[in-house]
Amino acid sequence: MLTLTVFFTDKENSVIRSDISTSVIYTEAVRDSIWKEMWKNVIYMKLTVLMTNETWEEIMSLRRINIVISKWVFKLKLNINEFLNKLKIRLVTRDFSQTYSVDYKNIFVLTVKFNTLQVFLTIVALKNLECHQVNVNNVFMKFFLKKTIYITLSSKVNVASNHVLCILHSLYDLKQAAQNWHEWCITELLKLSFHQSKTDFCLLLHSIKRIMLLLYINNIVMTSANLLHILWFKQALMSMFKVKNLRKTQKILDIQVIYNCKMRILCLN
């Protein structure tokens, strides 16, 4: 995930949403009367990170090729209590500029069924299981693309004449990005002796350690009666990916989860 985050203190959390420019248009963001210097700085920092990670390489354009365009997205992330948590900036491609069979082919990606989620949480409540969640960071930076894709950036990057930028790693909003990540994640989980449910391929189970997982893009929700087994899985996951440990599940698919362990009740808000 190509995301740069700026965190705020509690005092700064008093800033309301309307006070901050979150324009998705690069030219407007860098001209904003109040926030332009911050956006310019974070864009420069993100470009530095992208180039350091060798996200693309500059090559000579010797033939007619399709160029995928990109844009910066500026986003506010709020806490459950609706206070400002952090500002995020992300470089994404504009998938409508991709050409079928040239830039991509198969783009179908599985997502967890809502019925599966309901049954999953019902089991957690009835059996009073541990339920934790992790978020895998930079998921689209972990694998190489199967297609050769060329990109142009909406900010100033010096490219020599008759040269183009060729993407080496996937970026957000490429049509095939989510599918490539899902395939790779499932492959790694199978190596840990998990197996997929036949009714929902986004539900995975570990027969020995009695762990159940729900996979939704880069979010993984896990449950088990034994906290040590959950900690084992988190440690194994951290050895493969850069993971943000969200600890006990509080939010799934933007749905707030509220526990009452004594009554064995779990509410979705």
C-alpha cells in the first residue's frame, strides 16, 4: 500500500473535517492557501520512498505503448469516535486508462461473504473466543507484475526525452492488483498449514491449532480459543509481511464490533 500517514495529537484532533483540504486533484492540493506546504512536503517524501524502493524504472520507449495515468489521493482517517486520527496520501493508478490484454487480463478477486462474517462472529460470541485483527501494510508492493505496465505521474518527475516509466511493483487501483495480492497471500497461508473452506475461499482454517481466519483484501480477522495460538499466527505473519497489529477486533468492513463477554453477546453497529 503506497500510503504516507501524518498523525495528529489529541489537541490537533479538534480540527474538523471541513477545515482540511482533501482534494483528489493534485493542482488544487498544492495550491491550497493553508495546507499546500504540507501536501507538497508529503508528496516529495512519498516520491522519495517510491524511488528508493525502485517502484519503477526509466526505460527508452522504442514502440507504440499504452501509458497508464495516475493521481494522488488525499484522505482523512477518523477514529471510531469520529475524531481525526491521521491524514493519508496515496499514489493510485487510474484503471480506466489500462487496456485489456495489454495491461491486464484476469482481474476477478474473491471477497468474504457477509453470511460467512455473520456466522464467524456468532461462533466467536457463543464460544467466547479470542478475536483479533491485523492489517497488512504495503500489500501491493510485495510482488512483481505479470504484465509490463508503463505509467505517467501527475507530479513532477524528470524523465528523459523518448523515455517512459515502467512499473516494477504493483500500485493501488491497478485492475489486477487486488487479485495478485489475494493469490500471493493465500499461497503463503497454505504454507502455514491453513486450508480454505469449500463454501467460502476467504475463510481459512488451521486444523491443529484451531484457528479460523477471514481474509478481506489486506485485513485478516482471526479467532481461536487459545490466545497463544493467535500470537503464534501473528508472529508467523510478521515474518512474511509488514503487519499492523490491531489487537482485539473493533471494526470489520467499517462495521463497529461491540463485545459483552459475560453475556456472550456481540453487536454490530
